Amino acid sequence: NALVKMEANIVVMGTESVGKSALTVRLLTGKFIGEYGDIESIYSRDFTLDGRGVTLNIWDSPYSEDLAAEMSLFCKKVRWADGYVLVYSICDRASFNAVSRLVQRIKSSKDHLGTDKVPIVVVGNKKDLHHRRTVQSEEGRLLALSTDCLFYEVSAAENYHSVIALFHGLVDRIKDVRPVM
Ligand code: GDP
Ligand code: MG
């Protein structure tokens, strides 16, 4: 029903300092402010996508090295989420490996078993820092291709449009798996 408003829960994940908060704030305010605290928050905001209203609830949280805490938070997020933004920095190889592991963990979590399509977007952030790149675009693209995820390389700092595009792409995926929305 086109008159029913769509609402989607989106969780932003990835290791420390990859730009999770920068991407979230960029989407919500249009701005890049450079410094972000370690605030755990779910932001709700109405958007118009393709002429249709959609409420996005976006869960941004600081990365925790505490394994037990991280694990229980992971389970909560998986129960809550309709879609995932998995962020790495193109200058940080370890953050890319972490995203690769996250994709597997999400897909094999019991909440998603038997679901053929889990809406996930793999995001290589900090594209503006190309002189410090250590993860090639091809690697990100291949990871996404082999796991049936979307892939975007973006810059929260310098390319607002790329940030909008990745969230838009994810919402389209969520719509695909929930056609009644
Ligand atoms: P989080 O820990 O994943 O939430 O990372 P933050 O959003 O706090 O960002 C960590 C640092 O990276 C901050 O100093 C940001 O200003 C910086 N940063 C985030 N995104 C970008 C980007 O696209 N380009 C550049 N050059 N710096 C970025
Ligand atoms: Mg943060």
C-alpha cells in the first residue's frame, strides 16, 4: 500500500574511527563536523526517497574492544535491524578484515538463517584519503559481490552525495525483501 509509511531500522557497524558517526551525522545534517564523541544513539529522521516518505531509525555506537559487551550488543543489533551499513576505512586494512568477518557473522546469525537476502551495504569510507589507500576498490567490490551485498566507496568528509547514495541503496534493498512496506 503506497499510502502506508515505510519505517526501517538501520544499524551502522565497523571498527573504531572508520567514520561510522561521520557518515551518520552527514546523512542527518548534511554536514561534516570532523570530531565526533563516542555517543551511543538511535536517531530517527523522516526522508523523502523517490517521492515517498520513509522514517529511518539509525543506530550508531562506538566500537567496543570488550568482547562480551560487543557480543551482546551484536545480538541486540541483529534482532533490531532491517538493514546494515558495514563501514571500513580504505586506509585501514584491519577495518576491512573486520567488515568481512561481520558480513559472515550477520549472515550466519540465527535471525537471518533461511532469509536468502539480508540487506547489507559494504562501505569503504575516506575515499578522499586516496594517497593513503591500502584497500583497493576491487577488494571491496569482490567482497560485496561474493556475499550478495551492496558496495559503495564514499567520503563522509568530501562527498555528501555518495553518503546519500549508500543509504538510498540500502533502503531499496530493504524494500525488496519487505515488498509490503
Ligand atoms: P567512528 O569511530 O567509526 O564513529 O569514526 P568517526 O566518525 O568518529 O571518525 C573518526 C575520524 O575519522 C574523525 O577524525 C573523522 O573526522 C575522520 N573521518 C571520518 N570520515 C572521514 C572521511 O570520509 N574522510 C576523512 N579524511 N576523514 C574522515
Ligand atoms: Mg562513532
